[in-house]
Amino acid sequence: MRDKRATNLGKIICKERKKKNILQEELLRGVCQQGEMAKIESGERVPEKMLADALMQRLGRCTDTLEAIMSVEEYILFDMRETLQRHFYECNYEKNCSLIEKYRRHKEADWPLHRQFLLKYEAVNEYRRHGNMLRCRVELGNALTVTFHEWGRMQILNYYLCSQELHLLILIAFFMMPENEVRALWILTETAIYLEERYYEEEKVKLLPQCMWLLAEHSKRHGDWEKVEEYSRRGVECLTRNGALPLLRELLELRIESLRNLGSDMCEIETLQNQLDSLVAVLARYADWVLRMDDLSKLHYFYHEEEVSLDYEMLRDIRKNQGISQGEVQSCTQGSLSRIENGKQAPSKRHVMEIAEELGVNKSYYISRVQSEDYDLYELCHWRNQAGFNYEWDKAGAMIDMLESSLDMSNPLNKQYIEACKIGDKGVRGVIEPEQALSGLKKALGYTMPDYKESKIRVPSREEFVILSLMVSFLRKLGKIKEGLQLRESMLQAFSESRVEEEYHTNSILLLYMNYGELLETIGQLELAEEMDIHGIQLNIWCGQGEMLGKILANLAYVYDKSKTTDKNSMKEVCLWHSYQLCLLMKRVKVAKVVEECYQLLFGKDINAFHHHPHQTAQTDLDSSACPSPRKFPPAEHPEQ
């Protein structure tokens, strides 16, 4: 039986595959059976997230734009994978061994992608414990063979590869470099070419900088400074274009060193040095663990933009917000629904969606800001949002017109996105009155959140969150600060009460911290505002993102400007300087201009006349040990199913 809620992702995969003239057997090679692939494309089966990610990545597409609704069992495995990847560099190898063993006890551990993942982390973990480089490289090759048996004999451009396979190739080249430099360079070069030719920006940024860094380091050892400059420049451009942090410091250092050796323009070198100094100072102050990573650990620090929700939490919150008792739900018995809502019973995905539909909320397993079978429109949404983030209103408006003419506007998700974008853009620019904007946004929110209540809301989707945030900004313009604060607190509470870690709602949570901190600063709650801003900075770095660092640092500068504590008040100038430099580094030129104007307003001078000592600043600023990371180290034990 076809499930209408499963067809969207399956049709996207099918359409992208046919557009690129890829056969089913080429796309599924090593990761699933042809029968399963046929059911996915026809909408009869919903792939688990790891398989969905791999198939989309083999098509060169990014899955970060798709929000995944997961069962408890799938979330436990997802969280284990993220924990192993992100905390590998914490050097707690015994804990990692325990986590791997727990993973192996799940039935999915024998599936190809899961087995490959476990073999990869067993290999690098054993290398950490015993230092056998040759054995590690062999075991990494065995892991790659699970899905890519021919990797050692054929050019990779003859195949379609997911990010996990490409990361294995990079790790193999890293361990191969000391003994077989020629082969290692060939693997890295081929992997870089593959990424450039096959992957779109949002997925490319996770791995291309790793190739560029290793190639630049090799060229430096051989004194080829022109190659160092080329590779480091390409790596930096890829990262800053996408607002990503992993390896940005290392690539900037290589770029500056190569430019000095090539006798390049000192003005360019000084500009880059200022940006590097600010980046290092901010990392030292808020996330010094990034500066302590060794080379292998750096290859496991990823740009991260996942969006995940739990199905049972969604059902529970929708029902409660609508004031419906468990006994009133017709599509499930009261006892069964009670167990589902407590996470003790795992219903089928079809049953979850039937209950949600009865409650008036029609959700897909994989959702995004819009609903379409054309993935290019998801990409267009991404770039429209980037244009809005950078205050490029004409560009954003043109993209909205393109989306409106291409999307099915009878779909509530599409209608919500287009209306919210138009209202938000007009309201921010003052084209319509705040009351009119607020009314329109509430109407748009109701298309997907009919259970909305100001005092108690469920975990919102990305677009629902953006609408709620815009509503707060218009409440503020109307002078309704108390109502705006209550809505922010309800949003924060919804996320904090969820079992899902906050880094799996990265974009929403970062925007929440930034805007909530700004609102708290406005009403004089400086300590709480500082706490929100600092947590936002740390989460930004934790997830490998740098796009919002400049904005949050600017908010923090205004908190310190109002502080009566001498040491904090003295930090406002440094915060604005770092904000300005990081905005320039991330190519947020218009935002940097706003920061420059703020600096002029506060200090009555040009920001470029400011001279700083970044390392000394890192010592005298807030003690980083007093600012807890978003997730405690070492990784917490994971509960069994």
C-alpha cells in the first residue's frame, strides 16, 4: 500500500536520479537491495535517515534542508553516531569502545551503512589506543569495502558515493601519506574533484576543506607555496561561502603563510591576519577545545545542521495543546496511546501519521519549508533565506516570486512559507504596519500549527520557528515586550523539555539565543542576556557554524555597554571588533557595515583604527571554563531501547 506521506522524498530521489541519468543499481550499490529501492521511489517504504542521507548524498544533494521525524529507536542510533563523530577528539577511548558495543546490540547494526560506520570508528579508536597506523589504514579500507568494493582499483568518478564513503577515502589518504605519498595525493585529488563536480554547496562544505587542508599541508612540506596558496584559498572560500568553521583557522594560517612567502600585497595579508586573530581569540575564549585538537581529530569536526523531531513527542504535544484526552483519540486505544506518548511503545510510521492527521496536523516523515518533488526549489529556498539574512531584499523578493510561480500553492506548507516571507520582508522594511504583519503571520502559522498557544507551544518546525520569531519582533515594535518575552520563553521551554539534543535544532536554537538575548538586553536583564549570547556562541562553534558569531558578539557588546561592572564594560570594544572581523571573514559585508556604524556610534571613531592584542584579550576575557559546552564531556551513556 502506497503511503502518501512517504512519496515526497521517494519522488525527489527518483526525479534526481533520472535527471542525472543514473540507474537504480548504480545509486543503491552496496547500501540497499533493488527491491527496497523500488519501494522507496514508489512511496511504499520510508527509508531510515542514514539510508535517506546516503542516497541523497550520492545524488550530490544535501539532506540538511529536510527535517526528520524519528522514532525513539532511530533517534538513539542517530544520537550515538553523532556522539562518536563529535566527541572522538575528546580522547575517551574506553567510553567510545562501550558506545560502539551498545550500538552493535541493535538489529540495524548489521545493515551496510551502520556496519561501515562502526568499522570506521573501531579503526580510528583502536589507532588512538595502540598507535598502529598500518592496521588502522587496512581496517578503514575494509570499512569502505562494505559499500564500495572496487575503491582500490577504479577511479571514484565512475561511481556514486555518499559522504561517509568520501570521508573514509580522506582518512585512508591521511594514514597512507607517510608510506605512499603518491597514492595518497591521488586519492585526495580525486576526492576533491568528485566533490567539486558532483556535490552541491551545503554538502560539499563538509568534506572539501578537509581535502584542501591535507593537500596544502603536503605542498607546504615540499615548499610549493603557489600550491599552498591555491589549496588554502579554495578551502577558505568554500567554508566562508557557507558560514562553516571546521579547519577555517588552519586554512587561514596556511593562506597567510603562503602569501607572505609569495611576496603578496601586505594589505591583503593584514586583512586576513586581523580576521584570523579575531577567530582565534573567540575560539580561545568560548571553545578552546577546538584549538587543542590534533590533526586526526580535526578530520572529525564537522559542519552540522541537522533538524530532528521525535514522533511521540509531536503526538503528545499536539494532543495536549488542543485539550484532547487520550481516550478521545479514535485511531488508537487509550492504553496504546499512553505507551506511545511515553516513548515505551514504537508504533509504525504509518500509525503515527494517522494519529497526527486525526489531530489536524498533516506531517511528512521528511519535511522542509516547502513541499515539492523538485529539489531545486529546496535549494532556491536556502538561497532566498541567505539573501534575507544578509538584508538583500530585492534578491530575496525575486526568489520568492520564482518560488511562488513554481510551487503548488494549494499545499499548506508552501502557502505558509510564501506568505510568511512576504509579510516578514515587508514588515522588517516598514512597508506594512506591525499589527498587520502580526495578524498575517498568525494566520500563516495556523496552516501547520492549529494547536498554537502563546503560553504553551510544541517544538516547532524550522519555518514555524521563523514565523514565531518574526511575531516576537513585531510584538516588540508594538511595545508588547512582555508578550514577546513570554513567547520566547515558551519556545525555549519547548526545546528544553524535548528529549532531542539542542544541536539537532541548530538553526532554530541559534536564532532563539541570538534574538532572546537581544530582547533581554533591551529590558535590562543583562546577566540572562549574557548567558543566552554566550550559549549561542558556544553552540555555534559546537556545530561547526560561524555565520551567526558576528551578530551574537555584537549583541554581547551592547550587553557589556550597559554593564556596571568595569571589567565587562571594558570588553564591549573588543566584542565589536571581533564581530566586525568575523562578519567580514564570513562575507557578511552588509552586517559588518551595521557593526561598523554601531562602533562609530559608541566610540566616535573608525573601527579600523582599533588596535588589539587578541591573545591577551583571550586571557582577560571571560573564563571559558565557566561557560559549559552545550553537551557535557565525556558523552553521556545512552539508554537501551
